[in-house]
Amino acid sequence: MDYSMAYIASGFGAGIVTLGAGYGIGNIAGKAMEAMGRQPEAAGDIRTSMIIAAALIEGVALFCAVTCFLLNK
């Protein structure tokens, strides 16, 4: 049985996951920088919230990438 398409699909899926996570984290960071510029006194709280959200996105992205690689077996 030929599994070459499964390998291509899992690599493609992992790439899409990476692009989505990068876009999401970039969007969060951009909005956080804008919010810190508007309210510098809230910078600490905004930074903490940004780091938590970025960590959650990375966790989901890692789970999806691992799932893509496990499904090609």
C-alpha cells in the first residue's frame, strides 16, 4: 500500500497549523502592543494576558501538529 499521500497530507496539515498559530500569536501581540500604547499603566496586566493567550495557542498548535504526524502511520 502506498502511504506517500498520507505523508504529504500530514506535512501539509502541520504547515497549516504552524501558519495559523503564527498568525494568531502575531495578531495577539499586535493588539497587545496597541493596547499598551494606549494605556501604559495597564502594560503589566496586558502582557500577562498576552503571554497566557499565546501559550494556549501554542498548546493547541502543538497538539494539532502531533496529531497530523501520528495520523500518517
